[in-house]
Amino acid sequence: MKYLIVIMLAMLVTVGNLWGFDVGVDGAGECGSNPEVVVYKLASCGPAAQDGSITVSPKCCSLVKRVDKRCLCAIVLSKELQSRGLNPAIAVTIPKRCKDPRRPKGYKCGAYTVP
């Protein structure tokens, strides 16, 4: 039984790292070894990244609060985000709009600063 718990914990940490969640050391880039997975997980944030007046969905807020600030910045600056018509200047405001008290306020993300 102890071994099963240890294996399950190891799997959770591995999956968390693949999704870009801040659960440990990440040596394969800002969003882990599969940044595309994180981008697709954050698809629910699309409308809020296009229009600053749209209320951010609870699902989006839940995910954004778990993504490491470096990974979030990499996504905001990615060509993938811009190719989908999303605005980096608006996307960087999502943590504040989610009322995340742990947001990286003042964090520089390229030409953008997290409010």
C-alpha cells in the first residue's frame, strides 16, 4: 500500500510539471517539456485574453492561479497566443482580473507588466 501511494504521488508531480504548474523544479523550459499542453489547458481563458471587459471564467482563474509566472509569461508572449488573435496586453491582466492575491504584480513579461 505504501508503494502505491508513493507511485501515485510521483505521477501527480510529473503530470503537474507537464502542465506547467508550479510544483517543483522545471528544467525543460518555462512550461515543462510539453508547453502545448498548458496552452490548450488555458483555452478557457481565450475570450478574456481578447477583451478586457469580459469576466474571466472560474475555470480559467483556477488554472491561471496554478501556473508558474514564468510559464504564464511565456504563453502570453508566444506566437501561438497571438496567432489565435489574443492580445498579450489584455492577457497579462487576467491574474488581476481573477483577483489572485499571489499574482506576480509588477513582473515584467516582455514589454508588458503584470498589473
